[in-house]
Amino acid sequence: MPATLTRSAFEAQVGDALDKALSQPVIVTKHGKPKNVVLSYDEYERLTARDRRIVRLEDWSEDEIRALEGMAMEPGHEALDAELPNTGMKG
């Protein structure tokens, strides 16, 4: 479970907060709302490494392309269509 600190507490305890961030996320709030998260560098690397992966379509077989074309998003995720505005991939 992440630790939560107000901005003023974070500023007063920045060393302790950075140490804590080595083992868990530290959420920094302002006016009662989360504004920032402090993570260890290892956790940042883990998250960004899986964020995007480049795949060259020409490396795919015809069977893989057909399988991809036949896929559909599970119901309940329609809001994600907004992330595909100009790709021609909207379903």
C-alpha cells in the first residue's frame, strides 16, 4: 500500500520520503488531492519498460495478422476508443 504525505509534510521529510519510495510509492497530496507520486528508479524503469513495445508488422505472419484483425475489445472498455482517434482502428 502506498504511503501518503501532504506536500508540506513531504517538504519537511523529503529524505525519509525518498527512502520510503525505495520500497513503496509515496503519494504527495495538495489540498487533499493526490498530485504527485514518488517512485524508486527501479520501479519507474519496470513501469516504462512494459509501457510500449515496438512491433514491426512486416515481421508478423499472415496467420498472426488475421488473428489480430479478428480480435475485439471485451465489453466495458469502449472508452478506450478515444485513444485511437486517427488510426482508423476504431471498431
